[in-house]
Amino acid sequence: MFLAAPFECKLVEADAGEAARIVISSAIGEYLVTFNTLHEALERLRITVRLTPARSVALPFAPRDLYPLDDNDDPLGASGNVEASQRGFNTGVVYFRVDEPAFGNVLYLQNLTALNDYYRFTGTKPDGVVGGEWPELGYLLPTPPRDADPLSSALQPGVQTTLSDTILVFRHHAPSEERDSARQFMQMLGAAYKMLELPPVEYRDWVDRAERTARDLAEAPEATIRHYGHRYVHPYTAAEYPDIMVQMSVITALHDWGKWRGEALPLEAELKAGLRKFFDPELGTLRRYLPNVGADKDADAVDSWYLYHPLLNLGILALDGDEQARELFLGSIEFAVRAAHHFEYKWPIQYKVTDFTVIEESAPADGRGQTDVGGIYAWVMLQAFELTDDKRFLDEARAAIDAAMGLRFNVNYQANLTAWGASACMRLWRITNRDVYLEQSYVYLASFFHNSVIWDSQIDHAAKYETFMAVTCLQDAPYMAVYECFDSFVAFERYLNDSGPDLDPEARLLVNEYCKYALSRAWYYYPDALPPDAVSDTQRETNGHIDPKLSFPVEDLYPDGQQAGQVGQEVYGAGAAFVFASRAVHRIEGAPFRLYCDYLVRALERTGDKALTVTLDGGESCTANLRLVRSGRAALPKSTVVTDGDTLRPYARAKDRIDYHVPANGRLVLTWE
């Protein structure tokens, strides 16, 4: 905290739980500075600064608030390296190490949730406010521009406002090797996370949403189009040409939904029937577009990840016994390998599928290509290995992951691809028993969570939806996207399935919490869940329009509070409802309820006529929500939930639902009468 004017400082009695409390008086007003410490496995310090102005005031510019010092308290004598800092409106974090003097690693997290009032009062936004250039690091308090109306951008007298809420986590050993550094980042971020006041999660009726989505996919003329006698999905509402990624994403999610229902929907077979029209027998690969795509598209152009993601979904179906999917998958796999070899496992943004001519080499934001494609390629190769038992594909997976080593926090290009890369590493570890792949999974996780939004924005329209634990979709994107959200959810389900007790507890915590909050937050991608003024009236030129009567999500929500849906309404995001419903909701045969859990259930066993054992494998200090949701006309029965001999009382009860807070790690026994 920087004060340019004279001030008086005094130590006052600390409140319960505080290590110290200081009051600072100046002409501007009274500052209250509180300190909290934790000395567990990782040392933590929390410093919160609140100001009660004496008069209406617009705060002047102040420098950043963190300076590494040498042995003589001189910041110019300290040397070190910043590994990661805030990107856009993502988590206000800077992660750095101090080499001289040998201090170790430090994670600085600014709890932006606590600063919402300041941003609202002053009309400012926390865009890239945490970071800096060595040795001036930390938080740069945003101030209104000089031409701002002083009446609408000033802090009001007598109103206490939080100016800073900083959490510092320390490690006294700072490894330079990327895998250990990434693991420490996950540990330290998890430690900081435990100090936050977490926003609540809400129950969402994903089953009803899935049923409405399935109806709209089947019946709405804006959802699908016919070519060659087959049915194809529009990427956006009544807009854009059908493409293979969209088709496969919707088919695979529909397949999951059919398995959950116990009966496949006819639409799944309809959409599968047209898949072969995407296959080019001369090239031996699936094309992005159908042969009759319009002249306004380059039929030969493909984004690097677009070649592999359809294969990933084909692989899921093939491993579930779908013979057509197996044939198309194996018929395309050699071309997939050939592309990887041509680019030496370092893919550009876009190229021509006919001869690998590069159309766009790198992204303007960071000068790199699609850095995380190697992760999704590795997952596809592991699927091929499982289908064929051909060790060549296992070697391909290893080669792709090995080629990405050294990228440190720059692995992430697109969030869901990075999540699949983490899952590929975990699966490789399981298959090869080589610890390097478990360790490399932390590099992918660190890059993913570096792009997360671990704060609850209340800025402008963001006050109408949830942002906490979201991840912006691209390394430079200003928005959170639904497709990347639910596809990352699916990838992390696989990651956790393959993990075991060797997985770092903080990594397990953060992955599970991402999935938990996704189930609550993703509801607001649907335009009928948003107030009309929070949805943009115009969309990207080629992306159609938004129809709130259709149960398809918009692509984009913004942590800085811009209107949602500026990109468009994703028909290809329809899979979100099917994925969330089939994972969070569990059908209980013979019971008048369904079981809803916002943590991924590791095991569910019917241990009696009216008894279930539920196993969760989340963060040891975290809480899950277990809900009994009425599924028929019969009233909900009396129920009991027991864990470790303790009977848990419901925290909410209604006609259609009984809600329990339960430990996110361990075994629960649910009985009913």
C-alpha cells in the first residue's frame, strides 16, 4: 500500500483469527490493514486493506505493492524470474521465484472478488492488473481516467471499501525444472484457494435442460440442415456450414445421453448416417467440411486441432463398440500421424489438408502455433493403441508429449485441448509407469489454471451470471466459452479416473472444484437464463442470431461484464446439457428420486433395497452437494446420510428436493424409508 500524503499509524487489538491489525489515518481517510497467517504445509500470509474515506475521493495513481528485496533491503539487488502473471481478466496471480538471495518460490494472489465494490464505485476494471516487471511486482490498483466524471468515479465518504486482499504463499525451494515448478504452482494455488471465501453453487436441472435441448435439436429448423439425403448440425443458429467437429461433438454427447436414459435417441443414428460424406478416400482423412461447402470457405483449410478432435470423439464411440466409428477412426489415423510427423509435433494455427502448406503459422498474441495440439493428438494415439494394441501408437503419444516439454506456462492455446493433454499425460503414466508423465500432467494443469477466473465478477452484466472457476477459452480470449467448458469437464473426468493416490492433493482439489463450479456456472450460457439486457442484440456476421426460445447456449460470457452472446448461439454447444446431466445425475432404480452430486462420483453401489454407498474422491477440505431430486409423483422419502459414523442433517428441504452438504472425499451411506 502506497500513501503519498502524511499519515499516522497505530497497532490496534486484532480480531479473532487475525495475526495483527493496523489503523492508518491520513487526510484521505482511515485505512484498516489486517494480517492473517497460516503455518501449515505451506506458509501463507493474507493482507487486506480497507479504506473509509473522510470525503469523496478519487484515488491517485499508486505503484505496485510487492518488491523482492536483497539482504540490504534493496529491490535492485534481488534477482529472480516471473513464471506467470495475470492474463486479461483471469485470476489476479503472479508466480515468481527469488534466486538471489535464495528465498524460493512465491505465489501472489489478489482476491479480485473482494474488490468488486471498488470497481463498481470507480468504473474501473481489473484488466491485467497483477504482474509487473522485476522487481516491481504485484497489484496495480486501477484508477479512473483523468477525464472521468468525478461524481461517478469517486469513493464516497464513510463507506468502507476494500482496496486490496492479497494472499501470499511461500515455498523455500524454487526448482528451475518446469515439471516441479508447475507442481509447486498447483500446490500453492490450491493453498491460496483454501483461504478464499467461496461463492455458493446452485442446483441446476440439467435433466430438464437436456430434454429441451434434445427436442430442439430434433425439431427446430434452425438446428440442422439436410445435404446428400442426410441430416447435419448447424454450428450456430441457422448459420454456418456443417463441419465434422460439430457433427461429432453433438453425436458423442447424444450417445452419452442415450446411455444415461437407457435408450438411444433416433437423432443420434440420423446424425451418424451422414458421417461418411466427410471422409476423403484419396487423402485417407476426414475433411472439415462436406464436399459441397460454399465458395466462401477454403475447403482445404483446417485448424490443427480440428483434424484431431473429431477423431477423439470417434475413438470414444469406437471403444464403446460402434463399428462405423471404428472404421472411420482407423481409416483416418495414418493421415493423422503423417500430419504430426510433417510438423514435427509442433503444429501451426492453420494449414492446407492437401499438402500441409501452412496458411497461418502462429497467433499474433504470443507468436506461437497451437501449442497444446500435441496433448489431444497424444490422447487420440492412446485411443488407437487401445483399439489395435499397436505399440507404434503408444510411441506416437509419447513423442507428442515429449515435444511439448519446455513450454512451461505457455502450453495452453485452447483450454479444452490443454485439459486433454493433462489427461493424456496421466494415461501415459498409467500405461508406462514413467513418473515423468504424471509430472508433465502438472505442466498442462498449471497452464490451464493460469487461464482460470478464480474470482466472482460483479462488474456490469457479469453480476447477472457466474464467473467463478471458469477458464477463458483461448490464451488471449476475453471470454469464457461453453464448448471449451464442457469438453474440459469430460477431459478432467478421464484425468481423475486414471489418477490415484499419487496425484497431488491440491491438483485433485482444483480439478474437482473446476468441475463442481462448471455445473452451476454453465447454466448462464443459456439465453433464457439471462436477463434480456445482458444478451447482445448483434452477433458475429456469419454466426446467425440468438433465439432465447431454443435451448442452445451462447458461446461467450465475459468476466468484465460485457453483454453475452456477441459471438453467437452455439448449436454445437448443445452437448453441454447432455454431458452435465449424464455425469451429475444418477438414476436409482426403484427409488422415487434421482441422486444429484456436483462432484464426480468415483463409485456408486446399491448395498441394500433402500441403501446406497457413494464414494467421492475430491479435495479433503472441500464440500460437495448431494441432492435427492424427486423423479415421479411419489413424495420424497425420509432419508439419512452417514459418513464416518456421523449422521449429516439436510441443509435445505423442499417438496421436490432434499439437499446435503457432504465431505468431498470419502464414503457416504445413503438410506431411505
